Amino acid sequence: MKENNFINSDKIYLFHNNRCSKSREVKKYLDDNNIIYEVIDYLNISPEESFLQSVLSKLENNFQEIIRVNEKIYKNLNDNEKTHTFENIINLVMKYPILLQRPIVSIERNKKIIQSIICRPTELIKSVFS
């Protein structure tokens, strides 16, 4: 985990699914700590592919964690589709947004994503903002 480098002028994004308890916990943490953020409702509005690439390229977790492998959609994919290369993961998430692990918090500075983290366990959010 990188050292906290969050500054107040940064823009924060939360890839959020309200049906997910972990995602709600992270959202509550941000709200309780008066951290201004933008919700990315990725299940209903697909993010631009270039934005998703930026977010995932700055991921601090193991890149393999980005795909929800227990989802029925994933289990029904053929082996080629399950290849965990960066390009393939981007394609999978764009095609099947439900496969994106959540919650993800990303920090943007000067119009560039500088840090992203899958907040599983949810306590990982504290390493970004404490």
C-alpha cells in the first residue's frame, strides 16, 4: 500500500453498487468524513473505456482481484474470455459491468488518476484518507 498522498484539491471517485454492503460501508465512510466524491454508477452508466483503463492501471491491489469470478456470467465464459490480461479485463468489464469488483475508490489529480484501490476489506479506505 502506498503512503497516503491525498490532498484536498484531488477529485475522488467511488465505483459504487448500492446493493453491495461493502460499497455502502465505503460510501458511509466518505460521507461521515465529509469527503467530497463523485459516484460512478457503473452498472447503469458505463464509464468511458479510457477512464476505466486509467483507474485500473493505478490499482494498488492485485490486478487479478478486479474481476468478480464467482458471478454466474463469469463462470459461463469460455477459457479464452477468462484470460486475466489487462486488455481482456477491460473488455470484460465494459461488456459485463457486474464483473467489476467493488467498491473502488480512485483519486484524480490534475486530470490524471494517481491512485485506485479496491476497498476489500472496507478498512482499506482508511489507508487512503487517514
